[in-house]
Amino acid sequence: MLDRAYAALADPTRRRLLEALRAGDARITDLAAPLPMTFAGVSRHIGVLESAGLVTREVRGREHWLSLRPDGLTGAAQWMDEQTQFWSTRADALAARLSRKRRAK
């Protein structure tokens, strides 16, 4: 699921759709209206977001509504936190080593 989340986030149109959904649930037609592409193109992007577990779709009558999944980015965020922590530790160790080297000269 992590690969799908990052692949979904790699596209600016999909990020724009996610940003629009931060305001709350929205109809697909409303999300598609401001975008410079066909409705079919927007639907494909939404399918990618659904497959990645970032949004859910609810059919209300003839309208399709999307909402953010609160836990959709949890795995991606955890992975990023782990990487940040690892590299921060490594950077701190490198800084300490360089500092010791400078003092030894």
C-alpha cells in the first residue's frame, strides 16, 4: 500500500484533488469542474487515489461523493518519519566527527 500511496501523491492533479477534499466531502463533478481535463481523466485520477486507500467513494442517488480517508497516509507518514530520524542521526554523527577532526588539527 505504501508504493501506491507514494505513486498517487507523485501526480500534481491527484495532490490537488486531495487538497480540495480537505475542506470536506465533495461530489466528483465539483472536484472535476476547475481542472483542465475531461471528466474521464479526473475519474482515472480518482481511481488511483481510491486504490491507494487515500479516498473513499460513496454513491448517494446518482451522485458520487468522495472523502479523505483519515488513515490513508499513516503508513507513508510513518515510513517518512523513520527515514528522517535515521538520516538526522547520521547527519548529527557526521557533524560531530567533523567537529572532532577540526579540533584535532
